Amino acid sequence: LSADVAAARFELEGTRASLAANTALALFDCRALALQIQDYQALESAQTELLHISTTREARGLASRADVAQVSSTRAQTVAKRQNLEAQYKAAVRALLVLTGKSDTAIGDAEITAVLPTPPMVQSAVPSSLLQRRPDIREADFRLRSTMASAKSARLDLFPRLSIQPGIGLARPEGL
């Protein structure tokens, strides 16, 4: 029974670790998308300025209409890509809010910085020690122990049981 309880505890630990990992991935996705949106906004601004310059050059006879059309088309593609990234960002923020238990919060109220910090250093370890720390491996170990204990108990149930119970009693011979 204690092995079953330990296995359930490790299953819970594994679920918590999985939730933490999913939350971290969702936050990473949100931050990465926010950075990409910033990049596309800067690119869109530069392309708008380039479109203005191309239009001015065309008006003065220094550029062709095809040049303006090409710059305009490139800018339109950038705007479409930025809008697509913004939709992905909103979906990622919604997923993050659900994972953190704040699903009633508006997407605009979520404060997510567009910064990707330097990841922490990974400690070097022997692969076997990494496996021993994994909750799913620990859960499986205790489930195996529980099953082995149940099998041993079932095997012992095949043998007859002998129970000796001490007792004292008084008896009177009949017929006296």
C-alpha cells in the first residue's frame, strides 16, 4: 500500500513538472512572438519610409511604377506577416493565462515582456542520475514495487495458513 501511495505521489509530482514545463514553454513562445512582432513593426516602418521615397522618386520621374509596386507589395506582405504573428501571440497569451489559472484575465492585461533572458547553465550529471530524478521513472519504480508486493502476497495465499491462538478454559467432566 505504501508503494501505491508513493507511486501516486510521484505521479502528482510528474503532473506538476509537466504543468511547469508547459507554462515555461508558453511563456517562451509569448516572449519570442513579442520580439518577432517588434521586429516586423520596425521593418514595416522602414518599408513605409521606403515606399514614401519610391513614390516621391516616381513623381519626379526617377523611378518606375513597377519599383513602387514592388515596394508596396513587400510592405503589404510584411503587414500581413505581422498581423499573423499578432494572432499567434494572442493565442499563446491565452494558453499561458489558462495554464496559470488566470483565464478570466483579458489578453491586453497580460504583461509579457519582449525579452528572452539568457538560459541558466545546465548542470552536468550522469544520465543515470538524471533518470532517477524523473518523476515518471520514480512512479514506475514504485508501481513495480507495489505489483511485486501484491504478487508475493498472492503467492503466499496459495499455502495453507496455520494460526495458533492461545487460550485457557475450564471444563467439567460430565457425569460426576
